[in-house]
Amino acid sequence: MERKEIGSNIGIFIILLFSIVCFLIDFIIIDKKVNKSVIIKPEIVEIPVVEPIRRDKNIKIDYNRDYVYDAGYHNDNKYKEYDYCDGTTYTRDGFDVLVCDKGSMRLSNLVVPYINIKSNDAYRVNRELKDLYDEYADRFDDFYIGLESGNGGSLVLDYYSFLSNKVLSVVVIYGYQQTDVLYPNYKVYNFDLNSGNLIEYDDMIKLLDVDTDLVYSNVLNNISNNDFGFDIFYDETVNEFNSSISDGNVLCFVNNDGVLEYIVNVFVPGVRGNIFYRFSSEKVIKSEDN
């Protein structure tokens, strides 16, 4: 009886082992068939055609326009023009400022620039210039009304822009004339076109790589040798110029020829207020493509 039980157990074990071997063989054969039926194709990645990037494409708000153009603001004034003078333009420090147009002072003559640059600094400057325009447009009617009492005059609001060595300079000329002489005020904005931000005087000097000692001496010589047609307080003028450099409020710009120019407050005996004159450094900056 023991031999039959052992024999039967061996038989069962052999049957189980044979079944397992057959299962493994079938699994291997099926797996090979499945793998042969699956064809892995390489992924095709389309490379987009990138348009060449123009170097100032990302810095302009509107690429089709210049860096600076007339803002074109309009104000809902009661008066649009009035007769005041016979002249057409007034030249001051090399700036041709439109005071009267064919004998009439026109609201449309008041112009401020729009800085076509995408940056927080440009946005702030544009808001500041819009406020300046609104102020002068509001005063236009007052000047018209003042004509009847003999207190009229002409308003001046205009600008110039220059571009050289990746520095954009914008000079805004503003003021009013109630005598035969116009003494305008100035705002100067210098933008670094590498970043789109305003550039401080010291940083601009470094960027332009100029000889600061030579620039300074040239400006002082021009002040000393200028024929103003009247006496000036030279020491006070130079001290004011030095202070404006130290505190970063110097009115300086780069013209289209790459020359640093300064607008200096000149002190005149018996005259209150600011009288500005434009002086060239006569230092040509090394030429580079704009």
C-alpha cells in the first residue's frame, strides 16, 4: 500500500511539472509574437521656423514707429488760437522753438513727445509728459483771457530727440513768454536702449566711455568764453553746475553726433529765476552703430 501512494504522488508531481513547463513555453511564444506585432516608430519633432529677432523688437511698444514721436494729445479748450505776435519761431540754444504760427498762438503748437519704449521708466515719463501737456493746455485759455488786461503772452511746449551709441536723449522745452525774451525751462530724459530704462548721468558716462576730466574742462571753458552779451556770476554758475552733477540732476544729453551737451543754469546779476544756456563738451564719443 505504501508503494502505491508514493507512486501516485510522483505521478501527480510529474503532471504538475509538465503543466508548468508547457505554460512557460506558451507564454514565451505569445510574448515574441506580440513584440513582433508592435512597431515602435521614432517620434518626429517639428522644428518651428523662427523669424530673425531684430535687436530692438522687444523694446518698442510699436515697432513700426520711431522711438519718439508726437504724442498727439488734444484738450477740450474753449479757445484754440489767438493773435499775439508776428514771429514764427524762436531760436534758443540751438533749439528752434515754435512760439507763434503766422502771428497766431495755437493750442496745436503745444506738443510733447511719446516715448515708444516698453519699460516702467518710459511709462512714468509718458505720464509725466501728459500731465505737463494738460497743465499747459489748461493755461492756454488763461493766456487768451489775459490779453484783454495786458497780461497775455505765449506758451512754449516742444521737444527734441537724439540717438547715438544706444542712448536715446529727449529734451523737452517748456515755458512762457510775456516779454521780448524767452527763457524756457528744460527736462532731459536719457534712455539706455539696451534695457529701455532711464540711465543715470554717472552710468551714461561709463557707458559712453568718455574722458570726464576733458568733458568737464571743455564745458567750463565754453562758459568762461561765451559772449552772453551781459555779465554773469561765473563762480555761482560753476558751483551750481558742480552741484547738479553731484546730486544727479545735471541736464545732459547726447546729440546725434555722439557729443555730450549740457544745459547749464547761468546766474545773471539782477535776474531772478533760471536762465539756461546750452554748452557742448566738444568731446566726440567713439562712433558705434545705433
